[in-house]
Amino acid sequence: MRLSPLLLTAALVLGGLSAPAQAQASAKGPVGWDVYRRLDRLPELPVGVQTKQFSSFDRTGDNNDGFEGTYSCLSTTGSTDDGGCVIAEHTGAGEVQAIWFTRDGGDVTRTGKITIELDGKKVVEASLQDLVDGKLGAPFAYPFVGNADQSSGGVYIEVPMPFTRSMRITTEHNPLFHHVGYRTFADAEGVSTFDPADKAQDVIDRLKAGGDPKPAVPGARSQDAAIRLAPGQSVRIARTQGAGQLSAIKLRLPQAEQVLPRAEADEGRAFGANGSSEFTVKIDPANDGVRLTRRIDPAIGRQVAKVLVDGQEAAQWPPSKLGAAGMWADEVVDLPASATKGKSQITIKNVFVSSDLDYNEFTYWVDSAGKRTDTVDVGDAADEAAHNYKIVAQTWQGERTFAFPMDQAQLAKIRTAQEILQGLRLRVGFDGRRTVDSPVGEFFGSGHAMLPVKSLMYDVDAKTSTLSAWWPMPYRTGATVELFNDSGRTIEGQATVTSANRPVSGNVGYFRTQSRVGGTTPGTSWPFLRVTGAQGKFVGISHTMRGPTTRNYLEGDERVYVDGSRTPQIHGTGTEDFYQAGWYFNRETFSTPFHGNTAHLAPATGCPADDDCTGAYRLMIGDAVPFADSLTFDIEHGWTNDVEGVYSSTAYWYGSDRSATARTDSLTVGDQASERQHGYTGQGEITTLDSAFEGDFRNPVTLKATQRVTEAPVTFKLAIDRNNQGVELRRTGDQSVAGQHAEVTVNGRKLADWVQPLGNRTRRWLEDVYQIPADVTRGQREITVQLTPKTSWSAASYTAWSLR
């Protein structure tokens, strides 16, 4: 038999394994650095793999996601003042994929050391700040690590770190905000423990270089097409026949021009209640009063301070008008001649009166007798010393890079680009079925304007108005690529589509998108992706947001529910946190291979009046979320879905047209008939619990059910599909006691312990999954499960899901 190139490569890589072990290893897809070396395998749909996340999310469902560190530690250990903080832990095989932190505006120094233990070995033990600054060197180098300047207020680690038996991540001190994304495997076949001595320089260099990151495809050819589309028209820009793969789509849209506002960086400080700032400035003695102008960050509203001149109150800064985040604003106060006339210098003192947060200052300009007589550059040490600058009750010090308003010609160009990027749609069909229908701006990562993007799977060269994407898109009989003009203007440009004929085999999915646009609904999360009755995996999102200038719509948390589970496998801490930034993207826009904030527009730079516009993307490649039957991936808008906005999003995913799992049996613990039917043995008093699952704050999923809590052995039998590719055993239990742990034997074979470090005394119900390897269950019609608790062990039900 002649193997396809894909299967031939897999056979070579796994040549040392037996046939069943090869199958189990191959079912996972690439692991470790091969995730990025073999991006051509991205369409493969894994079996026996789950993607999960530990995070500091508020266990009550509200918004205390790390401000006080209440939920940041799964447990504490060590001898430091506040104890070492365990933030992630798993028993069994898997892979750490995406770690993110923030605190103190993005400075994580106070978190101290981070220790990453894999299979009992410390592979990282270093200052977290040093690690994300790249001081450890490859493989912990950009773009696989980034600090708050590189990731706009957050720090991240995207180094893929596989393990075969166990994983534990600890920080020296409570880190406040964090998430740890990781994959779990049903078995360890084909998995090798991460070795930090492997520098993976080829992967680092490849990602830094940009462009198509996939291995070259032999025989690839390109089809070019001119674009001239009147409103309502469509054009086919490429068509292929036979089995193959689309490997690149490129559009050049010269009418959608890049327009950048003038921006400036400035250092500053802020003080709060009972605080003040003071400095001395030169003025013209011939003045008839002095005008003092202050540059501020207007995102902090109602800043009021008294102004003292040489110790006497002379004026008051008026309440600052709440302005757009990311934009500079100037405030002016006129000092009367009675306080300034005849003097060559004066000492000014600003005394806090009120504010929504604090009083900030970046630069002061002094005008007297019709001319500029002095400037105070707050934050510059030399200039502060020259002006005898002092501050009391300081709350913040740092640098901001903000924009200035655009002129009308620039705004007109921005609106033209927006109309094209939002109105021109890319439509792609495979084997006679359309699976992609998305606005081109959002598809390529920039929905608000023609702005630079440099991600792993797509790129926008804004200077030349060129958009490129490199998703691998397999098909068996043919593909078509079209553009449809849903805008009100004629659109012109050029298109290039690259493809290659090649066999397609194995468990691969079609490349798909799910795009939607509209106003947010109060009390309801925004849906990124909703799929039922299909196997697939979520690989990323491009998200276009519009909301209040306070930007508090960014408070929303993402949540991911897999295969009908009532507990989210991923529960985040905030929208900009999901995009691995922090503090409402406090360093403004950025782009990395994995995530970015591509756009931030105010009314003065292209957003509608009184609104704030934000564009962001997140690619989840190593931490792609697989599902066997269904997926719900959504995100809140605001604290608890209570901030109105207009959202648009395009989710990227691969999927088949069939379900790959079936619920084959379920045991209800505490129900005597069900226990007899399933040969249940075990102790523990039967009690009834009426509580909620984690997730939606406003609309929690609740359950009233019987359960048993025991420390004695438990056995039971469940029916499974004989032709399974492994079984997922789902337990519904009470997590009011954290850290539940049991030894596991299935059909007489000892497996990895079932360890669940989570706990929640408010929303007590938890559905967690234990993955049983295919070599234990294949060919069997039933499994006998024995659990030997090492702690108190709670269960209300056990359900078998047979993978196929």
C-alpha cells in the first residue's frame, strides 16, 4: 500500500512504536515543538485529547477575578510569608501550552519565582519577570514569551511543554491574575517530557520571520484574479478539482488605505485622596495672569484639584470630562493676575479634591504675557529636579502612548477602509459545501481599519493594503474561493490563491469559520462559536468590539463548554486577559504570532461618536479546543453581561459533519435501582445537594441531586461501544472540598490517579472528565471501574462517553 505524504511522515516519526501505539500517538496530533513544525497537520481532529484551563476567575461568577487574589491559588505550600501558590496541577499525560499573568499594570516582579515541574522534575525555576523578559534565553525567547511591553499589559509563556505523568506550576507569591491553558491526553504514547535544553531555535526563527509557517507543499500553484466588484456582485477568484489543499489566500485592496493617527509617548504620575503635586515654574513678570495647561489621560473622569500659587488658593481644575481611553486630552486653568503679576517664578501646588480614581499629570505648559515661558515634563527625573517637583500619595507612575485627533481627510479614508473591510466577504467552499463566509477585514485579523497584523496564520501589510492567510484547508473533490461585495461602493483589487493536489486521508476536518455581527444582549454572553452534532476543534478568534469610552465592556470573561458538559473547561478573567494582555491594553496596540490588539479607535480617530472601538485576535494552535460532539465558546460583554455594545466576531475552526462520541451508559449514585443495575459497591451516606455549576453569573445552571461522599473504595460497571477509540468517564460531584483524589483501576488495569485540584464552596457542582485510553477499552462492551479514594470523594453520577 502506498501511504499518503501525511501518513508516511507519521509512520516515520512513530516508527519505533507498535501499530496500536502508533495509532494512539497519531490520534493526538503533533505534540511539543512539532505543533509548530508541522502546522500542515492542523486540520487533523484529535481523539483522546482535551484542552482545559486553570485561572483566577471569581468562583461565584462575579468579577473578582484576581484583584484580591482570592481565587488565585489552588493550594498553598512552602515557607514564604504568604506561602507558595499552586496555580496548576494535573496527574496523567498532557502538555502545558499557554500561561498568562498580570498585576501592577503588567509588572509581575512581586509574583517572585515561577516553578514548573513536569514528571517530578523542575524544568523552570526562575523569576517570572526575568522569564517573560527573555532573560533565560531560548527556548524561553520571544515570540514564545513576552512581557507587558510586548503584550500590552500582560505577560505570557507559549512554550509547549509536554509531560507523561504529572504537571505542577507554582509561584512564589500569590500572582493575582493568571491563566494556565493545558492539554490532557488519555495516554502517554508518543509523548516525551519537555527538555529546556532543546532550544528549538528553528521554530523561534520561523515564527519571528513571519510569512507562511507551514512546510512547503510540493507542486503548489497559484491562481491570480483581478477584482472589480460593484455593490451586490460576487466573483470567483479560484477553483480547484480533485483532492488537495488550499495553502494561501492573498488579497490586495488599495482603496482600503492605512491611516495612522499621530501618537506620542509621555511619562506621567498620578496621586489620590489626600495627595498633591508641587513644582516651580518661570513666568513673565509683565503678565496679566497665567494660563496653565495640563496633559491628562481622560479615561479617568471627574478629576478635580485645587490650585495653590505660592501657598494661596488661586483656582481649581474643573471636573475633567470623561474622554476616550488611548487619547490625549488637555485641561486648562487660568491663574489670576493677583497671584502672578510682577513675579518671575511661582510655585504651583495641585491638591486632590475628587476623581473617579485619581488625578493624573504628564506635562504642564505655562503661558504668560502672550508666550510660552516654561514646560514641566512630569516623569522625567532631570526635568522634575529642575522644577523642584514633589508628589504626595502617589498612586501610579509610568508611560503612556496615546493618539491625537485626526483631520477630516484622514477620517474619510478610515471610513472608506472600514466600509471595504467590513462589507467585502470571503466565501470558501469545499467538496460542494460552503464553510467560510466572513468579512475580509476580520478574517485577516483587522476588522476596524487597515492596520498592521503579524500573526502565525495571517498577516496584514497595511502599508501596501495586502492581506494574507495561510490556514491549511484540505478537500477531497475540489474547492472554490469567492468574494462578495456587500458594501455600497465598487471595490477593486487583486487576489491570489495557492493550492496543491495531494491525497487527503485520516481524520481531518474542513476549515470553517463562524461569523456574526450585532448588538450585545443584556444578560447573555456573545457567542464566538456554537456547534452541535459534529467533531471539530476551535483554533482561534478575530474579534471586533464597540462600546463605551470607559472600555468596561472589556471586563467580560470567556467560557468554553465541551460536549454538553455543564462545567466550563475554560473560564477566563477578562476580555483583554483572554487576548493575553492586561489593564484594558494599557500599552495600546500590538501583534504577536499568537494574539494581538490590532485596533484601538476613539471618535477622533475613526470610531463612532461617544464610543470606543477595539479589535483583537487570539490563535489557539497548541491549545486548540477539540470537541467530539458540541462546543459552546462565548464571552461576556462587561462585568456580568451588563455593558451594551456592538460586536462582530469570526471564529476559526476545523470540523467534520458527524459526531465522534456517544453517551453509552450512566450511573445515578444514590438511586438504588441504578446502583444495582451497574453493580455499584461503595459506602457513604446518601445526601441531597441543591446548588449551581460554575459559569454564567446571571443564569446559573442548577441541580438538585443525591450524592455519596466516601473515603472507601467504589466499584461500578458501565456499558461502552465495542468499537470505541477510548472512553471519557464524566463524574458529577460536589467540589466544596477541594483537591479530591482517587486511584483508578479499569478492567483490572491500574491507570493514572484521578486528581481534581479544583474547589468551590459557592457553586458546588462540578463535572470533570477522566480519560480512559483506547487500549484498555477497545473491543470491550463494558468497563469495570474501581476507585480507591485517597481523600473524601464525592459523586452524584458517572457517565460513559464512548469515542468513535
